[in-house]
Amino acid sequence: MSSTGTAACSDLPRIGEDRSQKASQWFDRDLLDAISAPVCLCDGDGTIVRSNRRAEQLLGPGPHVVEFRQRTGDPGAAAADDAGVGAASGIGTSLQGRRLTIANAQGLRRTVSADGELLRDGQGHIVGTMWHLHGSGQLQPEQFELEHGRLEDFFHNAAVALHLVAADGTILRANQAELDLLGYDARDYVGRSITEFHDDPDTIADILRRLGAGERLDKYPARLRARNGDIVHVQITSNALFRDGKLVHTRCFTVDVSEQHAIQQALQKQVAREHELLDALPVALYTTDADGRVAFFNRAAVEFSGRTPELGSDYWCVTARLYEPDGTPLPHHRCPMAVALKEGRDVRGAEALAERPDGTRVPFMAFPSQLRDASGTVVGAVNMLVDISERKRAESEQRALIDELNHRVKNALAAVQAIAAQTLRSTPEPASFAANFERRVVALGRAHDLLTRRRWTGLGIGELIDSELAAEIGCPGRIQLEGPEITLPPRMALSLRLALHELADNARRHGALSAPAGRIRLHWSQASSASSGTLWLQWNEVNGPPVRPPGKRGFGVRFIEHSASAELGGAARFDFDPTGVSCRIEAPMGEAVP
């Protein structure tokens, strides 16, 4: 600005041109914003065509219009100003120390002190004014009242609950939404301590402490007590007003979130019920987030893995260590669950071994499936671990049974072949071969039947003896039995059953059981140690026909001696005393000792 109060602009428009449009281009907005004081540019009719940022902060949103000018301290100058800026220039009126009444776009009028400088074109014509504004921009009394009314209306009728609280916690003001929220009248609410309406004393104490320290609260959760006793769940947003470092009051916005809280509680209950259901399942089950972090596991998963997984820390699986079915170590990041998440596909029935902290290994099958949200985005996965230990044991037993069956079939065929061959050699008359051979094969078949009923797990010696001598045992005095009950291993039971058949068959046809007064005394015993045992079985015949040592050993003698030696790893000895035949069989029982 020049000392004369005017500024010449050689490029300004000539008289008659659109000066208001041109005036807006005299000064660039960035140039005006660089001025540290509020300034604005007026055209000839008082319309402010451009202002800087500080002027807009003072006056409010534009456009702005200068409605009245008055020299400070000189009310008489108002008449001169009614003629406009040009008239003022023509009579030499100073533009320093003016009071301007400026209206903004909202209709609010503010009065400010201003110093002005006329803008002239190249011919000296006045085309506008540059104003430097001072002061805070006071509202006109009627405007102040209007603005105050608007603020009061906003406070009392706002849709959001509002209240002011003094430094000592006393409620200073509350709007209708606040009163409606809790069901109080203003006289029963305003003037009381805010602590009376909070259900949790610790919560309101923390709120007041933080506000008193100058903190701002944003959506702080709290519980308020309504007049009817209901609990209202709210979120509080608040800050405080300080003057000279002292707390004046706090401003609080309260939002009712009871409905959202009820929904959240219902969801939490639903999740809890689902977790209870999953906990009740007898199969190990767990979930992870999209990154593989374990997010949930049931009780069966703890029992299966032998450990309590760490939520948020364990990745991919709940087990300590994993192995391939062949025993090769399987890193967790390559386990079935990791494959499902990384490759975006479900995995069904993948087998692996889980090692527990105590070193035991559990074979299992995994069934990981992806979890997706409503938009189809993968948010995690759920995995079910099925313990297949019983199946593996069954498969192992099945293989063992098949091997044992093959072995027994081969042994049975070999026994039949041996029986046939020896029966043929010991039978001088071909006509009697069929009867002798059939009798011995039937005995072999009955021995297999006994063991099959016991699933080839063993056979009691009492049941074995009864199967051959049941008829004679039913006749008092014919058979004398003495010995403890012993469970015989399948191999020993089979050989002893056939040996007992040969002894009993010979006694019926030629020995003690062929005579009315003949008797048989059969006793047995077992000597055992910590690691092995030996069975002794003694067969004695008395009161039968006189016995003479045979010229050559028959089928029965050879069969029993061979079975005791080759099949049982023991020995058999015969004594052909004239008073009756006796046979002693000794065989180790090994680990089959009961």
C-alpha cells in the first residue's frame, strides 16, 4: 500500500469493462494466503471477490458482502459512506480505522475494524478496495441472539445424548436425548453427581481421572443405570475444557449400544454353545486363522496331542512333533492343515504320526477344511484328527492272523500227510487203513475246532482232556485227574490233543479202558520261573490186560515221540510195564505260561 491510501494498477480494465471479474484476478489466492493477516478484496459495490484463508476463518464461509462502513469513533461519517467507496474517494474520506459490517453465506453479520486502500486502474478510476481486517469479528446483537438460539437448539434437540460435567463431577447440563436415554426429568438428573448413574464405580472413576488429565476419550464402553433399573450399555466420547490450567467442565457424547451389546452377547453365547458341542465330540478338533495360528481346540485335541496348545502361538497343528507314516520327520509347515491353507484345497484322510511329549506316537488321519466368510474369502480352517491306532492294531493282527493261518494250514496239511503215511505203514491190512486214518484226521479236526472257538489264543488243559475223555470221565472210578488249571499255548494244545487221542484210543482198544476194572490216572504239573515254564504230563494205566513190550513201535508211539520232540521241543518216554502202559511228556511252555 502507498502512503496516499491508493494503489495504481496499470493493467486494470478500462471504465465500462467487467471490473468485478477482473478484480478477482488482481491478486492470486496463494499470494493472499501468504499474508499473515486477514485481508480481502472488494469490488466497487462492496462484494468481497477474494479473501485469504485467515479472513475466511474470521468471517465464516463465503461469499461475503460489506453491508456497512463507518469510521471508528466518527458516527457522522456513516452518511458519507452511504455513497460508496467512490464517493469516499471523491471527498477525500480516509479508509483507515473503519468498522465494517460483513455478512457471510450463512447470513451471519460480523463487525470488524479494518484499514482499506483504494485500487485504481491506469486512468485513476477506483475499481475496488483492499481491506486489512482487525479484531475478533463481533456479531451484531441480534445476530448473537440468533446464533445463541441456534446453538441452544442444537444442544437440546440433537439426536445424540449430550451432557456437561463440572470438575467435581456434578452434571451441569443435559439435553433431551440424554434424559430420554435414561428416563429422567431434568430436575432429577441435572445437579447430581455423574457417578450416581454409572453401574461400575471403577469405570466412571477412570473416565474422570483421564479427562482430568487432559485425555480425550473415544467410544469408551460404560454401563449406565436407567431410572427403571435397566442397565444401558453406552459408548462415551468426551474431552475437557481448561482455563488457566484448571478443569472447567467436560463435554460428553453418549451413544446407546445396548442393542449391539445384546447381539454381541447372543453371538458370544452361540459361540460358547458351539464350543461346548465341539468339546463334547470324542474326536480331536481344532481351528486356525488364515495364517495358520491355532485359534481353538477341544478337550479331545488335548488328550490326543498330550499337551495344551498355545492359542496364537502354535501354528498349523496342535501336536508337538509330526512324522510321515514311515517315520520320516514331517515339518509342521508341510502338514495336512498347512497344505489346505497354502494350496487352497481341502485334504481328506491324509495319514501321519503324532508324537506326544512323552515320546509315544499316535497314527492318525487328518481332515482339514477351509473356512470362508460370506464373501468367499478364506478366514481360516478346521481340522479333525482321527486316531487310527485301533485300526492299525487290527490291521497288524489281521496280517499276523493271515500269516498264522497260512502257517497252520501248511502244518495241518503236513500233519495230515504224516498221519496218512504213518497210518499206511502201521496198518498191515489195507482194508483197515481208511478207518484208522479217518479216526486220526477227525481228532485233528476237533483239536482245531477247540482252538478256533478260543480264537487261537490258548486252551485250558481241563477243556482239552474233557474233549477226549468225556465219556470215561462220566463213569466214576475210570479216570483219575490231578493237576492245576493251565492255559496251554495253541501249538502245545494242538500237539497234546493229538497225543492224548492216541493214548486214549490205544487204551480203549488194547489197554486199561478195554477191561471193566481198568483205570487211568492222568496228572500234570507246571514248574515255572520268571521267564519260562515246563509242563509235565503223566499217563498211567492200571488193571488192564497184561502188557508186553511191542516188537516194534507202532504209529501212536512214534507220533507222540515225534510231536514232543519236533513240535514242542521236549521229550516223551513210554514204559510198557506188565501192569499197564505209562507215558511221560515233558515240554517247555515258554512265554505262554499263564
